Amino acid sequence: MRVVIHGLTKEFMTGQGKIRALAGVDLEVRDREFFGVIGPTGCGKTTLLHIIAGLEKPTAGSVEFVGEKRTKAMVSMVFQDAALLPWRTVDRNVPLGPEFRGEPKPVYRRVAQFFLEMVRLLDFGSAHPNELSGGMKQKVALARALANDPEVVLMDEPFANLDAQTRLLLREELLQIWEKDKKTLILVTHNIEEAVMLCDRIAVMSAAPGVVRSVIAVDVRRPRTIKSMSDPDFVRCLEKIWGLLRYEVDKAMRENHPSGSTPSQEEQTRKNYFGWW
């Protein structure tokens, strides 16, 4: 399923007046593509995903899904916070989509088992969310999104709250899962290293109000693992994206901190965009 975005603008009314989050975003995501969106804090990345998901309406512009619908749902979303239902066990969280569609209990229970096995959590089906680690919760959230059988999977910084080692592990597992089915997947992230590791192409957004500055092809061969990060093509792509992004990040920081950023803020920025680099 292709996702075609044309002239997307979003404005919010606040106590201080009108704020423009997006200012005419034009973008096309190809069928079965792993597509990344990266940009400074506050540039409208999450708002863009919410509009694609139908959670918010744009002020202007359109989102169109182009292609034959092969599955039972159009979109599923994985949030930064796993957003699991705390009163449900893992094997009752995963099949929410098919259950709410009214599919028979034996069917959606088989679906839950299938996707829990895919994310290697079959033995934790009877656990509640508060018994899981952060990484395990995100794997359950991914299983829930896939169990909904969507054409398009949206992921909003799903690994941002995890430690570095868990992020590396889950990136590799996500790639393995995507390679099996190759659904159209759109990932929002602050982390350039993560985007290059996972994506086919990456849209670099401006500081707010957000527009797409450039779309970069990731010419790093698949399958990708942690060893890919030392590939010269990987490093060149990372440097190219940072070259485009650096001005926008600096602009966003100056607007948020007009008196100038402190050393601790600069250090945090490097961590946000480069992970362990």
C-alpha cells in the first residue's frame, strides 16, 4: 500500500494564539517500504503520524492510501509508550484488533499466539504489563499492531525510552519481522543511527513548522545487523543526514532556548540524534 501525502498543513489554537505544526508536507511512501521520518523536536513528526492514522484531522491537504487492500485493517500504530491495557494479560492485549472486529474467540486467540511467538514472548502470555520490562512491553505493542493485520504500520519513536542495548536488540528483531511480510512501515525517530539501520528511505524535516527538506535513500545492503554500522555506506548516509539536519536542529534549539544552549543541552542533543556514537 502506498501512502501519498499532499500539501499537509496542521494548525493548533493555544492560549498564545495559532501554532502551525506542519506547513505543506508533500511525501510519498512506496508499497512495502520501510520509511523513516526524522527531524528536530517539535517539527510535527508525531502530528504527521496521527494524521496518517486518522487520529487527527489536517487543517489543509490530504492523505491517500493507494493500492489494493490486501488485509483487514488500513493502519496500526505503535506509540512511544506501549499503551497496553494494564488489566489485561499479554495474550489478551495482543488480539485487540481482531477481537473488536468481532472475530470468534478461537480465531483471535490463535492470532495472539502466532504473533507472540513471532516476537519471542509466547511464554509470557499470562503475564500482565506491569510484570514486563520496557523492551518486552514494546514487543507486545508491536505484536498487537501486527495482529490487527494492517496495510500500514506506524511507529512513533518506539525505542526512545529503552536502554542502548535493548534498542540494538529490538532494532534487529524488528528488521527480521519486517523482512518476513514487508508491510509498508513508517517510523518516526530522533535517532539517525536507528533510521539508517532500519529504513529504505528517510525524510528529513525542518524545524517547526515542519516541511520535508529532503528524502534520502539508504544505500546500505540488507540484511542489516549491528555490523552494518561500520559499513562505509552506513557512515556516509549518517553524515549526509546530519549535514541536512544540523541547521534545523540548531534553529529549533535557538527558538526553544533564545539565550543559547548549555553544554548539557548540547550533549543531550548528540545523544538523541546519534545514540551511542
